[in-house]
Amino acid sequence: MVFRSVPSWPWLETKPYEIHDYGIGDYEHAGLDSRFNEVLNTAMLSHNSIVMNRILDYYKGFEKINQLVDVGGGCGKCGWKMFQKILNGDAILMKLILRNWDDDHCLSLLKNCYEAIPGNGKIIIIDSTTMVIPEATPATREASR
């Protein structure tokens, strides 16, 4: 199933791991509610198929990798284990992971990734960014010249 448009669901209007009406974050909610878990995993799988096919069209950095470790990939079964240890590999892929965590968790995760790759290994991060449009003031106009 591929979502052609995203419905206006309340849990999609804020950061993925924020607490919502249920009093818990999306991933914790998915662990408790099988229907929500199915919807979330179907959406992530559909998104992953579209995004990764486009990335593979343009990014050739996967070509010489013998062992790729996908951190947090596959229906979110990794959970908190990624903060303890990352499996060793030539490269580590983190797609839409870091945006879900605060700076301390991200730093811990990146250190674990660094320890899991050889000296010539690489960490591939695929994530989204939020565009911030500055207020139109004389100072911002001058800075953008």
C-alpha cells in the first residue's frame, strides 16, 4: 500500500516522539496498540520503498559496501538496543532516526556507530530537516546577501 496523500492525523503534526493524546510517544503507543502499530509500520514501509528507490538512483555510496547495518530499520524492532551497541559493519545506515531523539541520545547513538565501523567505514544518515524562514528584518536581509 502506498499513501498518495497524508491524512491530517494529530500525531503527524508534531515531532514523531512527542507525547500525544494517549500520554505516550508514537513508538511506545505502537508497542501497546496492534492496530496503530500496523498502520505505523505500513506507512513507514511505504515511505521507505519510495525514498530508498530515489536515493539509490542518485547516491552511489552503497556500491562498495559488503555489510550494511540498518539501525532501527525493519518495523522498529531494534528499540533501545541501538543505544547499547550497534552491530559491526562496513557502513551504518540511519534513516529518519536522529530526528526522534534529543542531543544526548543522538550523541550516544553516533558514538556507538563510530565504534561499530572500521577506520575506512562510513555512517550514512538520511533525515529530514525543518525549514526555518527568518523574520524579514533589515538584519536578516543583510545576512542573506
